[in-house]
Amino acid sequence: MKFVGEHILSVSQFARSDIDRLFAVAEKMIPYANRKKVTRVLEGAILGNMFFEASTRTRVSFGCAWNLLGGEVRETTEIKASSLSKGESFYDTARVLSGYSDIIVMRHGQEGSVGEFAGASRVPVINAGDGANEHPSQALLDLYTIRQEMLGRRKKVDGLRIALIGDLRFGRAVHSLCELLSLYENIQFTLISPKDLSLPEKYLTLIKERGHQIEESEDLHAGIAKSDIIYMTRTQEERFASQDEANKYRGLLRLNQSIYTEFCEPNTVIMHPLPRDSRGEAQELDEDLNENPNLAIFRQTDNGVVVRMALFALILDVAEQIEVSSRDVNWYTERRFN
């Protein structure tokens, strides 16, 4: 992948060498994300942040990443707040809004919608989630987090043992992460879900074709016993035909400190793409894990900023110019990174 000027619609665009390049640039972004330095390399550039489906972390993270590079953000949220609610086509919307932007980040509830939009856009488009299909940047920040967490334990991504738990059918972050992990060697996938929420066949086939091991189970305790990474997910209730159907699965698979202590290895890392469902009937990732040092969910969200900064820098071809306008910050910057 050349990155410059490209749409980022699917993780299938990435080779392992592309991931290595992206992560090398992400490392350079850490001082800026941590507010130690300021760069204005994208001063004057405009990000069109188009989120037609609910989002907190992804929307704000992309906007933060862009601002930290010196650019300005313009946002559209919810279809009812846009001309799409008046019957305007993706084509017309894309042609108009890409005239106002230098790059567009888009989320939409319909599978394939971002690709359709990108086909008419005059500027690069990044897929921030299209229905139950994919979420490329989430998978990239998850993989970056896995790499960083394994480095701290003197392990590599190759040979990783990962338990993916919960709604694997509709979880687009899981779909994209499985495809990225399959680029590595000898991954052991343990897939833990109710049968009706199991990983779609196309991802199972891909994982097997690339020579990895798969174990499928509905037993949480046995599945997490020998894992380097636990990747929990919530029930994607917005993808179900009715709330009653979604409610059947909420709370079936829960991880708390007691279960972790009894069944997990001492350094097993806990991840979650967020939001975690903290309602009493759900609690797929209990709040009593908040003080567990192996809980990496907030390190994940921090990592999302540097990975998205790196995507912007590579797509707009400024990765080698970051330090040209770099300076130390002039405000109080002591932050709690723990």
C-alpha cells in the first residue's frame, strides 16, 4: 500500500509490511498525543467527520488526532441532521462534502455504505465502521495495543493466544481484528460465544486457510484458561431485529475479578473495543476489574489517537514533516498515564 491519497475501507488492504510502517509512524506521534510537543503540520487542512451512527470514542479520537496535527474539524452527526434525511444520495453528499474537506472519516449503519460514499468522494475516505461489516482503524489500534502489551511481557504477536468473547457475529471490530491477526504466524484463536452469535464463516475460513488454530466454545472459564489476550465484546443490540432478541444474550458471558483470578494466567491482558455495557443485566466486563493492572482498555483508547494520527500523516503525505513545525508545549502537561 502506498497510503498517500488512498481510501482506508478495509483491513484487507493491509500487508504486514504496511502495518509495520504505520506503527513506526505511530511511535513518532506519542510525544504529540501525550502533550509534550505541538506540531502544526496540517494547519489549514479540514477533516470532515461524518458519523451517521452513534459514536463517542471513535468520533472524538479521530477529531483529536486531526487537531493534534494542527488541522480543523467539521462534524455531521446523525442522518436526521443531514440532507440524507431529505432523500439526497450518497453520491451527491460525497461530491459536495468532499469539496469542503481534505479527508473524510465516515461511520454509517449500512454495510458497504462507506465504500459507496468513497466511490464518489474527491478526497480520501476512512471507514469508521459500516454496519456489522468492518472497523479498520479499531482493529489497527487493537493490534498496536496487543503488540505493545506483548512487548512488555517479552512476547511477540506471532504465536499469540487470544480469546475472542461475546458477540462475534455482529462485532465488526472482531471481524477486522481477526483478518489483521491472520497476517501473523501461528495464532491460536479461541472463539467463545453463543452459537447464534458465532464468528461468520468467511472469517473462520480465512483464519484456517492461513494456517492458524481455532477452538470454538460456549464455555468462558475453559476458553480463557490459556490465553495471552482476552478480547471481550458487548452484545451489538443495534444489529438485532428487536430489543427482546438482543436481551436474550446480554449478560451470558461475564468476566469479573473473581473469574479472572481463578481461571486466567497471572499476566493475561484484558481488552475491549468499548463501550462496555455496565448496566446491571450486562456487565460483560465488570467494573471490579478497574484496578487490575492487566486491564488495557484505557491504554487501547490512548493508542487510538496515535494510530489515527499516523493514518492521517501517511494518507496526506506529511509523515516526514512532523517535526518541521514541532515545538514544546507551553502549558501544564503532567498527565496520569496508568
